[in-house]
Amino acid sequence: MPTREGVFIQGYNAQALIDGDGVGLIAGAHVVNATNDRQQLVAGVASIPATLPRPAAVLADKGYDNAAQIEAVEKGGQTLVYCQPQSKNKRPAKRTYRLSSQRQALLKQREKMRARLAQAEGARLYARRQGISEAPFHVIKNILGFRRFSLR
């Protein structure tokens, strides 16, 4: 993986899905060598074992904002994704006639996500995301002391 300094290191990006209904247990996990999370939403939901029910909602941070990935997760109709759009511009684009169909789909997805998060249920669910998702990592890093892994 490339670092901020431009050098490459042997590193991995670990992804974990946390159960929000229970006590915050890790329900699914996978490891990739991608530098960001934009392509990891579908793989993350797929990492949930078949013995667990499909989630009704997926609460993701801005790093997972990818229209194609969100659409693929919601395709079955059972799961809704709540993800803050990465765009700083909260106003819709005035001129969309010159945009590519992919860019138009992205803008449409972001507007849909903003509307979903503006509803009472979406705001209530998304407000719980940080407390639910950060607790297991606090235990792993600070209480158990696993900050880095080495294969020496």
C-alpha cells in the first residue's frame, strides 16, 4: 500500500462489520490491500456469515460513499444503506445536461442519501453509528493492546 510519503509498505486494510442490535460484536470481517474503503461495502456485507440474518440497515461513514456499491447492497430490497455523501456541496447541480450518465447517477444517489439521512429514522440510526462501531476497536486497541501486527 502507498503511504502519504509516496513509499510503498507491506500493509493491509482490515474491514469489520459491527452488530448494532446486540452488544457490538464483530459480525463480519475481511482484509484487503486497498488504500481506501470505497470498494469495500459489498465485500463487507458479504462477509457476514449465512447463519446471521441479512441486516435491515447498514450504517457506513463517508469513506464508503460509492453509488455502485450502495446500489449493489440495496439491490435485494431488504437492506438500506445510510452513508454521508462525501460532497461538500449540499446544493444540487444546476446544469446536469452535460454530465455523463455515471456522474448523474452519482449526484442522484447522493441526493437520495441526503434525503434519507434528513428523515427522523435515518438521523436516529446514523447518530448511533459512531458509538456502535468504535467500541469494539477501542477494546481491541486500548484494552487488549493490539495496535500493530507483525509477521516476524
